[in-house]
Amino acid sequence: MDLNVKLEIYEGPLDLLLHLIKKNEVDIYDIPIALITSQYLAYLELMESLNIELAGEFLLMAATLTQIKSKMLLPVLEEDQEEEEEDPRMAIVRPLLEHMKIRDAAEALERRAILDRDVFTRDVSLADLGLAPAEEALVEASLFELIDAFQRLVSKFEAVSGLDIYLETRTLQERINEIIIFLREKRQASFEELTAKDRTKAEFILSFLAVLELARTGCLRLYQHQTAKVIMLFFADQPHFVKTQPNEPDREEDRDYEEDQVE
């Protein structure tokens, strides 16, 4: 399948590593490097197959993980034991810890800023998914959690009836427009609900890429139920991540300037 489009990724290699550490429930100071390296490379292969453009940092991290894995497979000599060499995994543990601090600070600022935004028109509800109100605990979802949801859906449908593979006739922009119309009316929907009518691998991939692009531009927000792992999509009336066009003046600043001139 060739969609003739490359989508930029909006999260980095450290985000992917943190996702894998959380997913495998391992200690960040005791990372099973062989397992994490294998899963990391599998994610890169999947993203490339989905036409997601990977920055050079992802390939650099892959090389770093492979090098650390090789070092840890080498036998430890007695003279090396006396010198107490640093654990090779610290080469990624340190930047991971620093990245966590920066990300936590950014999320705190985001939570504070979103209080003044009228992004969602009604509260989150998972009643349609058969979840009890006490279980309705949503957290913001990452790109990699969306990828996990995509893999689960495709695997489920392939196991039940199989998916036909053929060249999708719709374009990515057409699917994006369909999702915008759908979410403008419903305001929120699960990823499963959004892909309920998809019956081919091409259609699932197209829906996934459309959601990815809408999330990247801020047209929708992704949340995940902490226990059920259900991805919820919320439509944003005023995308706050969309950059103003270079030649387009900022209207709010213009109004402030005009008011100052009148005074």
C-alpha cells in the first residue's frame, strides 16, 4: 500500500523508550536492554511501514541501544570488576530522567493552561463502552499508545475474519475530512468507534494516519482509559497547536493594537 504521503512524528525516541518502560513495567534503573531494544526496533519498523517519517534521532537511539546491548553481552573480566565500570545503560538512563523532568513540567503547564480553554463541550463518558462510572479515569494518550490501539484492532479483525489488502482509493485528506465531520457532530468517540466501518487493512491504516495528523495539528486530543486501554478522541473547536501562517497577522494582537489607538 502506498499513500504517497509522509507524516511527521510529534514525539521523540525518548518518549518511545519511556512508553516501552511503562508498558513492560520495568525499573528505569534496571532496563532489560535486550527486550527494550527488540521492541524499539519493532516500533520503528512498524512506523516506517505506516509512512511515518522518522527523524534521525530515532535511528541514533537505535544504534545506541544496539551498542549498549552488545557491551552487556561481553564477558566481564576480573580486572574490569576491580575498576567497577559504569553500567552501560546509564547512557540512556540519564537522558531519560532529564526528559521525564522536562515532560512533567510541560504537562503541568499544559494542565494549568487548559483550565482557561473551552476545548471540550461535555464531560468524558465511557458508558457506551460498558465501563462503570468509577472506572472513568482518563489520561492523555501518546502517539505510541495510539499505535498500540491500532495494532490491537488490526490483530482482532484479522483473527476473526481476516482483512483484505488492496489499494485504498480514498486519499488521506478525504479521510481527515470525514473524521472532522464525524467528530463535530459527536464531539467525542473511541478509536474503535471511529474505525467501526473499516474492513480492510488499507482502511485501518488510513484512519490511523488521519487521526495521527489531526492530533499533530491540534484538531483533536487523545485520551486513554487507564485500565481498559481504550483510546478516546475529543474534537477541538479551536486547535491550540496549529501554527499561524507566516503571512497571516495575529487578529487578537491587531484588535488590542486598534483598541490602544482608539484610547
